[in-house]
Amino acid sequence: MEGLVFLRPALPSLTHRPNQFSRRRSIPGTPMDFHIRNSGPFASSSIRAQQLESKDGSATVSQAAVSAENALKIKEWEVGMFHNEVAASQGIKIRRRPPTGPPLHYVGPFEFRLQNEGNTPRNILEEIIWNKDKEVSQSKERRPLSSLKKYLDNASPTRDFIGALKAANIRTGLPGLIAEVKKASPSRGVLREDFDPVEIGRAYERGGAACLSVLTDEKYFKGSFENLQLIKNAGVKCPLLCKEFVIDAWQIYNARIKGADAILLIAAVLPDLDIKYMIKICKMLGLAALVEVHDEREMDRVLGIEGVELIGINNRNLETFEVDISNTKKLLEGERGRRIHEKDIIVVGESGLFTPDDIAFVQEAGVRAVLVGESIVKQSDPGKGITGLFGKDISCS
Ligand SMILES: O=C(O)c1ccccc1NCC(=O)[C@H](O)[C@H](O)COP(=O)(O)O
């Protein structure tokens, strides 16, 4: 896929035309305008800040600042490249955002960005992840981990997410329900216009949900961390899953201080070691980790990672939006099902569940919990939606 996006007429004052391997910068507070050039995109050892003019003798300091900034960019680029290599070796197709963005190209006075395979997201999940990468970098600048950690002391204790699912499964004889507070999605658009997260959360609890899942992504799902906090502060007792696209441990700490009891880790996005260490961080913070898989390869990877207690099988292909509930059955058949049983892992059937027959089908396949959004959030009373979904009243009363 090759494309050219017109940006703007190039600045007439440029004395040197940057190519795709070079960048032009002005450092605020210095009268210098300089041009950084290197032999390739971030070829680490050769990058140099070349001072073109300096009127106030602040060259050394500015050069040092530039070098530090470059060093950081080089590191980011190297880490990104390393991540992509490791991820690809594990069959992960979702790549990390190239930190430089599409390269620039100049035709006469016009500036273009070259869109191609390497710098344009290949599918919706990759787009979400690249956007998340930017969001998280900005959030980390505003509130670094060191300052985020200070809030941990005052965070309220977490509730037992897995325990609540097991208890509901035993109480009803049906899969424990994680009911999703979901306003919109990339595949379905807006699901509910009159969206009051607290009212929906309360209705789910009344209807017999064991846990809630709260979407916190704003751009693609119209969710927010504010929704998570509002539901928690409204006194809803169900443990809360922070439904996020986690790519950085910072997000786990953030979820914890915003009131989450569990967090989602998506195997299609995270390499094995990231999952392993993120699970350790979750345990340290008292959070449950719901590790989500979609295909056999991801399931096999996740079954090889120590510490996994909760696996979600998503029936939705997050790259194509196709939904097929027989995916849950396929992934639980044979040896995989046996290993899951041996390890006492709780499996959650996710997405595309609308009827009591759907619930029976995934229960028969081996799940002890389900994660449901669309079919219940769209009902005028989402609590009654739960009764419709299970074909009977599963509330505690
Ligand atoms: O729902 C989407 O369109 C979507 C797109 C890209 C990434 C994730 C997406 N959804 C997350 C989920 O998997 C669902 O919200 C969840 O499993 C509930 O599904 P459903 O009951 O079908 O609403």
C-alpha cells in the first residue's frame, strides 16, 4: 500500500531541504535553527547535531540538549524495532508505531508525507495501538510513573475479580457474567445514545452480573477512566475490569489508582515476556489479569506463560471484526482444553453472545465465564437484558 498525503507548501526560508532521514528543528529559547542529519533513519552511532549558527554562545548547552533528545529518540526507535522483531518471531502481526511517522518528500515548494506499508496501520487494531502509543507517551510526560506511584498508598483495596466469577458460576450453574459498559465500538458504532455509565452499571449489578467491564478508550469506544471512577465511587460492588489496550506498564498502575480490580492484556499485541512481567505487576498491585487470545497460536503462547489464571477467548477477530462463537469451542478442544483444566485456568467466552443458546454453546465448550456487551447494553433496561441473555433471572434476589 503506497500513498502520498499532501501536507503544506514547504517553508520558503529553508536553506537546506531535509530528506526522509533528516529533520529540521527550532529549539525554543535559542536563536539557533539547526538541521540534524544522519546516515540513515536514526543510525545510532552516526547521528550528530550540527550547529549552523549561534549568536549567543549557547552552542554547547544546546548541542548537549539536542544530543540527549536524539539519544532518547534513538533508544525509542531501537526499542520499537526490537519489539517488532521479537513480536514477529512470536507470530504477532500488530506492530508498534514508527516514532518518526511517515517520511517527508518535497516536490517543488510542496511537502508530502509518504504513506506506505511501514508507516500506515494495516488494520483497526494496529491503528488503535498506534494511537494508544501516542496517548500513553503524552500521559507519561504529564504524570510519570514515579508520581503516579504516590497515589497507590491512598487507593482503595481491590476486589477479587476471579473469585466473583467463580462464585457466580457456582451460584447459578451458568457462566459468571462480566457485563460490559460499552457506549460504542469501531465495528458497531454507537450502541446506546442515552449512555449513563453508573445507571448501566447499577442495572447490570441488579440483573446478576458478577463483574463489570468498563471500556476506557475514548477515541474508538467513547469510553473513559472517568466512567470507571464514577461507577466505583457510586458504590457498585461488582469488581471492575479496565478494558484497555495495554502496551505499557504505566497503564496498569493508572488503572489501579483509578479503581480497577482487573485489567485486559491482549496477546495479539503483547509479546510473551511483556505478558509475563505485566502479570507480575498486576499481582503486585492486587489486580487480576484477563489475558485475551483469538487463535490457537495465541492460546498456545499464553498457556506457556507462568502465572496466567484467567484467559479470555475473543470470538471477534479484532483485525477484521468477524465474529464467530464457534471460535471458543475450537480453542478449547483436545489437548488445549486438558491443559487449561490441569492448570485450573478460568476461561471467559467473549463477544457475539446474544441468546441463551449462545451461552449454552460456550458453556458446553468449557467456559466458566462470559464477557458480553452489545446484546445487553442496547436493552432499555440492561438488567432485564441479562435475564433475556441467560433465559432466566440470575439476580441474587
Ligand atoms: O467491538 C469492537 O468493534 C472491537 C474492535 C476492535 C477491538 C476491540 C473491539 N471490541 C472489544 C471486545 O472484544 C468487546 O467489547 C467485548 O468482547 C464484548 O463484545 P460484544 O458482546 O460483542 O459487544
